[in-house]
Amino acid sequence: MTRDEIRELAAFQADESKGACALSFYFQPDPPQDRSHRREAIVAKDVVKEALKSAAASGKNGSLHADLDRVLGLAASLRGNARGKAVFACSAQNFWKEYELPPHLGSTHIYLQSRFQLKPLAALLGSQPALCVAVVDRQRARFFDLRLDQLREGQALVHMLSRSASNYGFKGYEGGHAERRVAEEALQHFKAVSERLLSEFEKHVWERLIVGCQDANWPEFESHLHPYVKKRLIGRFSADVASVSNEEIRGRAGNVLNQWITEYGSAKVNQALDFAKANGRGVTGLRRVLQALEAGEVQTIFLGENYSSPAVECPHCGHLDAHLIKSCVACGRTTRELSDVCDAIIPIAIKRDIELFTLKDHEDLDRAGNIAALLRFRSDQSTGQIEMAS
Ligand SMILES: [Zn+2]
């Protein structure tokens, strides 16, 4: 799933005047320890059938019915699927997209709204950096892009070594000479890998780095990494380039990433809460977050895992209000009620590239109303970007 695809989902609006409806379906597979029960497909079918019934009851037929039928067919085929799945559909506007997702979607659910429901997706991807996974040994380097569990491989770098020192089979001058040559070649290879990483980082190909290599090679390889690149390194796992499978790379890099997101998100929300008390570069509570969002000041939004709140939205100017007022304070038009303000906040965050963290069991965020934001530096305040220890 690319950023552009996510933006397309965030920008989608069903034309309700023509009876169109945006259908979002999320499939959560059973956890691995329950896999033998295979309840997941039955749950998925029930969820869709329930939606069909309520759509029929409320007189929403036609294209929505066709979409639901198609999702029902798909749900039946999900038995035994180990990965999560999402479908976004609106056949009235010729829209149908399916995505494989990491199996951490909470529950199987279907939403019929005027916009696609992106909350489960946002919880997965909001804080996901553009990630490079480099798997390296003394002569090979493979480069991957990892996003939402999808691993894409780029061009590898291979510097086949001269016959290895041990193959010479001679002690003394010959052997020592060969060993030095091999060491020199490995050094050149590590330098080339480091240069490639630096150049791609500078071209914004990736924002964060995970390295997979044998423990024995790490100190030497690390010593060649440019300081800028090293600063972006979020973790390392042990791997042998020759034998590691893509599945293992995805799993191990995914674990490193998830741990980092949790720690990084938690450090950042603490900073936002401290700033909210001290210097104004952080805000808490829905009302203030909405104000900051409208003023274009928000850099990062933090939501408690189950945060939800009603609000109103102005269909004319887009103003969002935590007070359930009938007419818009900005333009005076009639507002419409949102049962959950996240349905409006999340698409805005995606469209504007605002970082979004969904945090589980964070006591201080809970006390602050389960919603907070870190603001960009204002022109009247000190310089520099916020740097987080990684
Ligand atoms: Zn308005």
C-alpha cells in the first residue's frame, strides 16, 4: 500500500445525494494459537450478512447491495488467511480496492459511511516511517522497503570476493597476502553499501533504517556508516544473507519496527504533554487539537487506542467543532454531526502528512483527554527541528 493509495482513500467522498455509500471492510484473522478453530471466516460472513440485513432494512439497496454481496463472497474465501485484509468499495462511483494488511486490526468489522473508515488503518500506518531494511554481509547487500508488512526488494549490491584466504591453502606470505586482500575487499564493499545508504537517505527514499547482518560483521560495518545514516538506524537483527528468507526478514524487521514505534510514540507523546504545560508547542483535549489543526500548526497527533468523540463538521468550509453547534462559527452554514470526530481528523492527517500515533494504555494521555498534538515550531520560537533519540 503506497502513500498515494492511502491519500486516495482519505480523499474519497461518497455522493450521498445519489445514494452512494463508502463501504470499508476489515478482516482480522484468528490469533496464531487459535488458528485450528478457523472461526475467522464465519465471523467475517456473519458481519457482512448483518450489514446486508441492516442495509435492506434502511432501504439502501442497489449498488451497496452489490458491494456487500461481493464482500460476502470474499469473506467466505478468507478461511485460513493468516494476514489481515481490508476492502474499500463504492461501486456507485466505480471504486473497489483490496489490501493485504498486518494481522493487527483489532476485529473484523464493516462500516457503511460517507467516507472510508480509516481508523484501523491509521492505527497501523500513521506512525510508520519510510523504512529501509538492509541485509548485509562481507560481499553482498540486499535492500528492502518495508511498509505495512509488505516487503519490496530493490537492486542488490554484490562484490564477490577473490578466492577466500583459506582456499589458498598456504601459510606464510601467500596466505597472509590473500587475507589482507579479502579484508580490503570487504572494506570496499562496506564503504559502497554505506555510500548507497547515504545517497538514498539524502534522496528521501527512506527515513529510518534497520540492518540485518551477522553479529561478527556488525562492528566493522557500523564503523563505515555515515553519522546521518547512523542517526536514522532504529535497530538491528542477526541474519545471514545467504540463507535468510524474505519471510524471516519481514518478521524480524517487523518486530524491531513495532518496538521502535511504541517507544518512539511514547517518548513523543510525553514531550507533547510536557510542552502543553510549559511552552505551548503541545496541546491536549479535542477543542485545542482542532484549533491547532485548523491553524496548520500540527506536526503529530496522538490518540488513545479507543478514543472517540462526537463533533460537528461544516460541509461548506470544513470547520470542525467540539461543541455540537447547529451553525458553523466560521461561515454560518448548517453543520452536520459526526458520531466520531476521528472520521474527520484521520483523513486530514493523511492528506497533510501529519504523523499519527495510536497509543495503548498511556496513563498521562488518558488523563489529558486521550487526544493531544505536538505542534510545529512557530516562527516566534526557537530554531531547529525536534530531534528524538532513536
Ligand atoms: Zn463553515
